[in-house]
Amino acid sequence: MRLANSSLYWKVCLINGAVLCASLLVLLLSPARVSRQVVVSEAVVLVVGLALVLAVTAVLLRRALGPVDRVIREMATVRLGGVGQRLDAGGEGPGAQLVRSYHAMLERLDDDRRASNAQALAAQEAERHRVAQELHDQVGQSLTVVLLGLKRLEEQAPPDLREELASVRESARAGLDDVRRVARELRPGVLDDLGLQAALASLATDVARHGGPAVRRNFGPGLPDLSPQAEIVIYRVAQEALTNVVRHAAASRVELSLLRLGDEVVLEVIDDGRGFAGSADAQAGTGIAGMRDRADLVGGSVEVVSAERGTTVRLRVPA
């Protein structure tokens, strides 16, 4: 059995046994002798011999067990999902094998995190689609029937009731518009029917229509075809960023751009409103973690740069 493939316990035992045997041979074969009354020279020889034994043992055990200590220290800092620092795994001993096993564990945790996030977001999109469909088919149609009934009732009602019925009919119409808007936000049909650029343009128009700032759009030429997963990720990140602008930034100017830069498609949402630099609570309330989780599903990344005035949300997705 090779020493490199032995267990750590047996390797330590063999190393210590070899060192002690070598020390015994040195004492037996060397001219040094121990008298009944130890003299200074003999004490020096023994002390030096012991120091050499300890030094050699320390060097050999450090080489064998050093990676174990590094793995133990690093495991205490690993975050949820397998996010941890990769260590040097040089060599073929048990320590190096442990480091490689530790790296494999981190990779499995990271893959499990990605798969779990993908399943959760896929389930979320499916539920959004179901709710949007029910709002459109059931609630929307019911409100349409109410509107038609109110219109006929208004035509047949006495003149003194027509104004009140007209007010109720307008309230029902506003409710129908809200239902349709919520259904579009839950599942943008324009994304499926007309594509990503049309969906982003509609999203920007809705922001200005519902009291937000005007959104300047810039869609670069030569944008590649993206997978449906990548398109929904880009749309959701833009939606979250624009929602944050309306809710928190009080901005007067917003720019939405979608460009191809090299091997990446880059989405940017830039505003001149209030930032949240240095505020962890504000960052937690802006959905940045959700943006990053979505981007991670398609191999992308999200960068958020915020100062006292102005915030930039930048999403990079492989083309």
C-alpha cells in the first residue's frame, strides 16, 4: 500500500515512527554515549537531537496536515450555496485529496443552489402566468359584462340617475384597466407576441403613464436572439429597476438601454434620483438579491452603483 494513499492517521503514525527509528539509530551508531552522571556535552547532544527530531516531525506533519487546517478554517466561512474561497490543492497526499473533495463539495452546493433557484423562479413565472390568465379571462370578462349592463341600465334609467350610473360605470372601467395592467405586469403578453424590445418599450411607457418620469429608450443595433429564459430575466430586472425608480428615487430622468457589447448583452437602467449608497436596509428593499438570483440562472451578473444622487442598474447576459 502506497503511503500517499494511506489514511491520514496511518501516515502520521508512519512518519513519527520513521523519525523516532532514525533518531534511535543515530544514538546507537554514533560515538555519543550517556554516562551515569550526565555531563554537559552529553546533555547538549541530547537536546540538539531532540530539537532535530521535533523540527523534522513538525516539517513533515505540517506538509501533511497543513491543508487540513486550511480546509477547517475555510469551512467556517463558507456561505449558503457553496460560496467559498478555493484553496491550493497541489500534491497527491491526503491533504491535497481533502482540498479537492472540499472543492467538489462547494461545486455541488453551488449547483444545488442554482437548480433550486431555477426551480423556484420557474414556479414563480408559472404561477404569475396562471394568475394573469385568470385575471384576464375571469375577472376581466366579469367586469366587461358589468360595464355592458351598466351602460344598458344607464340608457333605461331616469335622467336623475344617469349621472350616478355613469360614475359607477367609470369606476368599473377604471377597475378593468387596473386588472389588465396587473395582468400585463404579471405576465407580459407582448414579450411572447412581439419580443423583448417591444416589451421593454411597453414597460417604459407604462412607467410614464402611471405617474413616473419619462423613460428615454435606447436599443442598440445587432442585438442577438436570446433564449426565452434570458429574455424574461432581462424583462424582470428592468421591471424591478423601474419599479424602484418610481417608488424610491423621485427621479426626473431615466434612461433604459439594451446594447450588445462584445459577447454580452447589457441592460442598463440609469436615473438621477435619490440613491441608497451605504444603506443596507435600502438595498434590501430594492430587490437586488432577486435580480442577482435571476441573472445567475442564465450565467449573467447584476451590478448596482448608487450614490447620493443617481443609481445605475447594469445587467450583463452572455449573448
